[in-house]
Amino acid sequence: MAQVINAITDALFITSNLGKIKKVNLAAQQLFGFSEEELINQPISLIIDEEQVLRRAIHQYHYFQKNIQNLELVCIGSISRGNE
């Protein structure tokens, strides 16, 4: 499984239902400039500042996961760097 996750060329974060980062792939590490060790157990808001949106998406994911099999949560958005 780890090989598949690291082979994905898009940044990938796997979080707990509370938004804590549990796994991150190599592409995400390179894109955001953090090592896996620096990101594990940190809030996803360290990377994405729209925490309210993420919390709602995670909540909806868990709600639907109870009723639908084979559901995946994919969040796509832009990155705000503040000085651009």
C-alpha cells in the first residue's frame, strides 16, 4: 500500500476524522516542503487553511461511509501562499 501511495504523482494527505494528518505521500512532501515526520499528527490546517470546509467534508464523508460502500473523499482546491 505504501508503494502505491508514494507512486501517486499528486499530493495526497490521509487524515483522521478530526483532521490530523496520518499519512502523506512523497509528492505532498516535495510540494509543501515538509518531511513526513514533520506532518504526521499535525492538523491538515497546517497545509490547507480552510479548516471549516475540511471539517464539513470529513463529517459528510463519515456520514456517507456508513451508508455507501467504496466511497472516497477527494478535496481539490487552490493553495494560498499569501504573497502572490
